[in-house]
Amino acid sequence: MTRRVAVVGGGLAGITAALRCADAGHEVTLLESRGLLGGLTHSFTRDGLHVDNGQHVFLRCCTAYLGLLERLGVTDRVHLQPRLEIPVHAPGSRRPVWLRRNPLPAPLHLADSVLRYGPLGLGDRMRFAGAALALKSVDPAAPSSDRRTFGEWLAAHGQSHAAITRLWDLVGIATLNARAEHASLGLAATVFQIGLLTDAAAADIGWATVPLRRLHGEPALARLTEAGVRVRLNTKVTGLSRDGGAWRVGADEPVEADQVVLAVPPPAAAKLLPEGAVRLPPDFAERLGSSPIVNVHVVFDRRVTSQPFFAAIDSPVQWVFDRTASSGLDRGQYLAISISAAEAEIEEPVRVLRERMLPALGEVLPAARGAEVLDFFVTRERHATFRPAPGSAGLRPPARTRAPGLVLAGAWTATGWPATMEGAVRSGEAAAQAVLGTPAGVPGRSEGIPA
Ligand SMILES: Cc1cc2nc3c(=O)[nH]c(=O)nc-3n(C[C@H](O)[C@H](O)[C@H](O)COP(=O)(O)OP(=O)(O)OC[C@H]3O[C@@H](n4cnc5c(N)ncnc54)[C@H](O)[C@@H]3O)c2cc1C
């Protein structure tokens, strides 16, 4: 039986749910308050330069996200490393140290890299292995894992401050959007177990070779339209109510639907959810909170690095990506410095960030010191992710609500993952499964992706 499905929110979660429901033969309307699809993954043009709102990466283990890219027909617009390798720069050192996987199965695939990891003393390197093995047996879903910080757990497992900041946080801050001292043990265990401790290839890193709107928003609009979805941009949903047996989705032109997928961020969901629809405290959105990400964009007059990306330790510079080709720049080099858990940076004026970040970049990348800065600007996402703090698991609802025909999606819902593109797509899959009445499960991509 064809059902009328309204999807509210056109981020990756809403796009996924809408495509799934349309592919299953339902009549779908997607309502998005902004003028474009893609939600937190978008890009804009500045003086001819294509700029992402923030650098996004994915890992080979992000199978649901890779499945979405395949459905959108854009797998040729990303690059996935054939084998994990991360150059790590520290202030004052001329050469990076490398974290590389070897051909051995996990967790041995990183053993030689960690044993040779110069920024840590030998004792720390040895103790890292013990903690990594112990982390493998932490139950990410256990309430006790959600009550504790990852930092506290690491310290209890013999990890020094240096080991936490120079190795664990290197991965953790970018994937969790929080430092170990603020992150829930449960979410950290998920990230490290899936990414580093189970499958050797899982953490190979992928990134877009085009601006984000060409990877997500624009192809999504094309595929949704082809699939028969009515996409209504610039349409803010202002209320949800039951009218007889159907839902009335309040907007400038209201929509009637048998089922609704609410795929909006927590504060918008809190406003739209009918009373009693979820088993959460009324102030769940404020309690879940959010965590900011800042990107500092620097255009140099010449090439200053040959790496597509690198990480930095003992520095406010966390991760740096070469965006020259994807931005359309034809001379010089454009680097995006991605700063996660950016509470200290989010309100800083551009001038202050320039005074701090350019010297810091020069310390880890000496070639940048002699280069002329042709452009410098900052993008800020105050609510980039929910705050992955202890207690967050209890504030993330499952897809099914108590209101008949009303389903939730979004990276913040109970996916078990931190707020990531993978989590968003998984939540969209789960919402579609709830609408379609089929058992939950996440289909992965079916074929290879160009490396
Ligand atoms: C700077 C930055 C860097 C990031 N880096 C990474 C990364 O490297 N890797 C990774 O995996 N993830 C990363 N993330 C996280 C990732 O982008 C998000 O988890 C994911 O995109 C969230 O998708 P979503 O669909 O759940 O929510 P959103 O993208 O927030 O989509 C919700 C949509 O709902 C719309 N909406 C809200 N209210 C209404 C309303 N009333 N009516 C209609 N529409 C409404 C919004 O406009 C929005 O389009 C990053 C995020 C940011 C901001």
C-alpha cells in the first residue's frame, strides 16, 4: 500500500530516509528550511573559491555512508586511502612521524607504528598496547560506560597525559569532537573498537575531492527528484499535529501524511515533538548540548606541503587538509585547518585566530613560514555535533516514538555512533525501516570505491 511520508529536514539523515521510502514505492515529501540540501555538510563560494563549511572525512568502516554515496552516484567524487597513513607533525621537528598500518590483522596492524612513535617514551608506547587491548573488551552499550569519561578510564589504564594528548586524542578529538577528558567512555569505545581494534582496513581515511554541495546536496536533490520525491526547500516546519488518522505537517503550505520522519537537530525536534512522544526529559536538547568545530582557511602564494592532509600534536593546529584542487584554486595552495572541540576558538575574532594559528602552523610546517598569505578566513559551526559527554546515551532516542507513525532520525538519535555522517545515514536507514515496517539493519555498499 502506498503511504504518504513527510520527511522533515534535508541533512544526510533526511536524505537517506526520503530516498529509502521513495525507493520502496511511497509518496514522499521532503521539507527543508534552508535553500539547499546537505544540512551540516555544505559549501559556498567566496571570491571564486569553493569552501566547505568544515572539513569532513570518513573511514572505510562507514559502510552506510558509502552506501549513500553509491545511491547518489558520487563514489568517484571521494578519495579513500588504500591503506591508513597519517603524517603527524610536532612543533620544531623537520619531518613528520607516520602512523601507518601494516599488512597484519588488527590490532597488530598498528603495532610497529606505535612502537616507533617518537613523540612518546618507550614506556608509554608499551602501555598503549595494554590499554588498547583492554578497550576492546569495554561494552560500549553498558550504562557504566556512559557514566564515565574516556580520560578517566585511560588514566586508570596507565595512560600518561602525553599518551592521551599525543596519541589517543589525535584520533579521538576528530572522531568524537571532544577530548578524552570530556568524552563518554561508551562512545570512545565504539570509535576505537570499530575503527582501530577489529578490522585492519576500517580506519583507512576518505575525503571529498569536490566541494561538499557537489558531493551531497546537489546530487541528493537530483536523485530525490528522479525518485519522485517532492522536495520543498526554504520550507520551515512549524508544527506537527494529528488530524483524524493522519499527520498535519505545519508549513507555509501544510502537508498531510500517514507517516512523518523528523530528521532535524535536537532543539528543533524538541519544539516539534508532540508531548509524550519520546521517553526523554523535557529539556533533553539542552542537556544533550552541542560541541563546536572551527575551520581556519589559509590561501598561500605557493605550495607549502605535499601531503593531502596531516595531523599536528602539541599545537592548536589539529588536522590540516589540502583543499587546493577541490576549491578550484589554480595557483598557490589552500589549506583548511580543522579544529574540533573548539570551545576555546568558537568566539575568538578572526584577528586573534590569525595571530595564533599562523605562527602555530609555521611551527609544525616550516615551509609555511616563508610563504605569503593571500587570504585568511574562518568558518564556525557552533552546533557541529551533540556533546558526546557521559550521560549522552540516555538522551538519544530510538527511531520509533510513542506517537503512531512518527519516527525520528538524525546523527544525535540512538545510533550508538558519535555524531558523524555515518551516524546520520544509519539513523535515516533506521527511520526508513521503522516506516516500512521491516526489521532494522544497515545495508552496506555493494561494490568497490576508487582509491
Ligand atoms: C564543521 C563540521 C565538521 C564535521 N566533520 C565531520 C567529519 O569529518 N566526519 C563525519 O562523519 N562527520 C562530521 N561532522 C558531523 C556531520 O556533518 C553530521 O553529524 C551530519 O551531517 C548530521 O546530519 P543530520 O542529517 O543528522 O543533521 P543536519 O545536517 O543538522 O540536518 C538537519 C536538517 O534539518 C533542517 N531543519 C531544522 N529545522 C527544521 C525545520 N523546522 N523545518 C525544516 N527543516 C529543518 C536543517 O536546516 C538541516 O538541513 C561535522 C560537522 C561539522 C559541522
